[in-house]
Amino acid sequence: MLRDEGWILRKARSEAARFECGDYFAVDGQYNVIVAKDLQLDDYAAEHGLLKPYEALEPLDD
């Protein structure tokens, strides 16, 4: 999972960052470099057993 790998989840705040990295991306906490782009939170959570098959994430109003 993110913490086990030393990664920090980030949300893009600008259009340029969103274009470069997607809405969500991960940064290595030790080296401060982007290690994963275009993270799909629901897919990631399901793959790592954080969501049950009947659960889903709802988008937040920005």
C-alpha cells in the first residue's frame, strides 16, 4: 500500500499538474519524486483489499 512503500497520495491542484500527473498521483516521501501518475482511487483500493466488492467511492464536489 502507499504507506508501506513510503508514498504520499497527492491531488493535482492546477490544470497543468492535472495534465501532467492526472487527478491523483503518488510521491515518494523520502526522495520527493513522483512515483505513480493517474491513480484511480477506486481501482487501487479494490486491488489492495480496501474496498469490498459491493462498496464504491463517491466523488467529492470540488
